[in-house]
Amino acid sequence: MNKPTTIHDIARAANVSSATVSRVLSNSSYPVSKAKRERILSLAEEMNYVPNLLGRQLKGSKSTTIGVIVPSIMNPFYSSVLFGIEEIARQNNFTVIACNSLHDPLLEDEYIRTILEKQIKGVVISSISSDKSQFKSMIKAGVHVIAIDQKIEEDQISQIEFDYQKGGHLATKFLQSKGHTRIGYVTSKVDRPSRKSILSGYMEAMKLEGLEPLVEESKADFVDNALSEFDTGKMLTARLLGRPVPPTAIFACNDMMAFGVIRELSERNIRVPQDISVIGFDGIDLGQMINPQLTTIKQPDYEMGKLACKMLLDKMNGADVPAYDIILQPELLERGSVEPR
């Protein structure tokens, strides 16, 4: 197996010192003749030289890599967040390493350890772990952390949150405004802050109108594949339809689950929205590609990613900014999957 080309290999081939090669490849202002510079650059290309960025960062005491840890890259919401992060990172000549925790707290911890080992000094994370002790280790090691989506109770971590409770309340009130009183709510396992908050918003809105909550929750641990949320939506819809008096509207905790709701209703020849209305939560672009288009609560995913990266780079570049929270607000996207009762 061939070893990677080093600056020492290039130096031998060019008959110059390793220091001279290093100066040329790092674009140093140290004077090197034009002929030597061109010879070194030509050899570096011919010999497939790949610079050791980690070594360069350690030597310069500045990291140009940021880590991103999200629960599931298969969820279009997190894909869009990552796209926003990468756009800002590229504009500032930073590299992004994306880690998919697969909704597994142990895997999340493993990625955090890897980030510490690789001397990465900036992380954007949507944490699903209930054990936050790893974050104290990151802060002690000088790692800057921006938490998105899920709350982390740590003084030195800036947060970009979303008002999930308000979003849950907004979706439910919208259905009520259309004359729906039997409103079902389907959700993945309520084991993280965002899901608890959406459910709380739904329950609050139902209670204010004196309506009976119709909640179906998946108790299964999450399996990370492209159809897991979709299949959960189908399964929970079947449960709601099995009730003595089925709902006239169904609110899903995310858009992927809402797609499963619509599929289950379609397979039973139940029309959306004529027979049962459906509303989702996330506002992913796929919602505009189905028929009927999905009414949903919009989270500014792409904007969240851009903002998180800007905040992180400010910290990594030495800006004297305290840790602070930003709470993004929900927006109702009214499309074709909800109809007055």
C-alpha cells in the first residue's frame, strides 16, 4: 500500500530543503525564487500531495474545521439545516464534518469523543442524549458549541431554539378554526424536549376549547431509515381510525409522519381533505410535491443552519460574545390538506 506523499518526498525530488517546500506550499511570504516555486508546485501536483490540514491547524493554533452532529440526515429537516451550515462555512473557508447519530445517544457520545480527539474547536449539535456531561468536557477543552433544535442546559452554550409549544398550539387552533373538534395527534416516542413541547401545545389548545385529546404515541425506539417516520404515521393513523369515533383531522409531529398519515388514509379510500384533514410540522419542501400539498408548521431549517454557523464562527474567530438563546417562531403554511368541517 503506497504511503501518502510528504513534503520531505517533494524536497528530495526538487533537491531543496523541506523548509523551502513548506514555505511554498503554505504560501508563505518568505522569498523563494520563481523557478524553485514552480518546480515545487509542479512536483506536488505530480506526486498527488495532500496537505496535512490537522497538523497545519495545530501548528497555527487555529482550527478551520467544524463538526455537526444531527439525529438523522435522512430527515429532510436536518439535511436543510446542514446545507445552511455548509453554505456559511464554505464562504469563510471552513470545512464541515457531518455526523449522523442515528437517534442513538451512545453514538452521539462517540462522535463527541472523536471531535475532541481530532482537535476540532467548533460544533453545532442537535443532541438527543439525556446525559449532557460530555458537553462540560468539550467546554473545558476549548470547544465552542452551538446547540440547535434541542435544549442543552449549560451556561456556556449558545442555543438556537424553536418555539415548538407555540407551533403545536398554532396547528391545533388552525384546525379548530376550520370547525374540527375531533383532532387526533400522532407522535414518535415523546422522549425529547421538542416532542414534549409540541404535544404540550396541542394539549393546551384542546383544553382551552374543552375538547377531548386523541393522542397516539409510538412507544418503539427509533430505527433510522428513510421510511421509519412514514411507517410510524401509517401505524398510528390505523390506531386512530380504530377508535369508536374517528377524528375529522389529524395533526402529525413532523411532515414525514404526515406523509404516512395521508398514505394510510388513501389506502383506506379516505379522502384528504374532504373526509379527514391532515397537518404536519417542519415545512420541508417535499410537502409541496404531494397531492394534496401538505398544510404544515414551518420551521426555518435552512435559516437555522446559517445562523448557527455564523454564531459559531464568531466565537471561533475570537469575538467577545456571551452565550445567549435565540428562539425562532413558527409559521403556518396553509396548503391543500385541510378543509373546513
